[in-house]
Amino acid sequence: MDVIALIARILFAFIFLGSAFGHLTNAEAMAGYAAGKKLPQPKLAVQFSGVWIGVAAVLLILGVWPDLAALMLLVFLLATAFLFHAFWSETSPEGKQQEQIQFSKDVSLAGGALGFFVLYAAETHPGLNLVGPLFSLS
């Protein structure tokens, strides 16, 4: 069970490592998209979010406060879903479809992050962690 939980953490965090790398290496291009969504200080926001999700992904993989890492990812995913992928405000059918797909992906991943939070904040959480959970749901 412990090895399977570790594999699940690695597989789940994989997308966030790649995204964090993209945020930090392509901050200028991503800032243009963020500016189009009316985000203040778009380049700084892109860089901050890159560090945020990168740290969360590494914490989750290593099992250092995996419950906190899951909450960090949950916050990022819900914020991006509602701030960046508001499909309901799109006017073109193609734009609406693209944003709805991205919104659904972010909400689904948020559900996974919430699942990791519950798993690791529960009384009996899987092992192979460097540091145990920060929160307790018991």
C-alpha cells in the first residue's frame, strides 16, 4: 500500500512539475495570457504560481507534509479554473469549448488534490513520507 501511495503521488505531481517549469522558463509569454485575463502584475503572478506549484509538487512527491502540499495544489487549481477558464463568459463556440475542457480538467485535478488531503490528514495515512501530515482530521 505504501509503495502504491508513493507511485500515486509521483504520477499526480508530474503534471505540476512540468507546469512549474513552464511558468518559470516561459514567464514572459504566460504573463501575456495572464494580462489578458486582467490579472494584476501578471509576470510576477506567473512566477509566483510557478514556484507555488513546484514546491507543492516536490513536497507531495517526497511526502513532506503531503496534506499541506495537496491543499496548495487545490488552491492553485480552483483559482486557475475560475479565474482563467471561465468558459461561461466566452463568446466563440471554439473558445467556450477549449475553456470548458480546461475548467473541467482543473476541477477534476482539484478533486484529486482534495482526495490526497483527506488521505494524508486521516488518522491512518500511507507511509513512505519524509515528514508526516501537518493536519489531522481525527
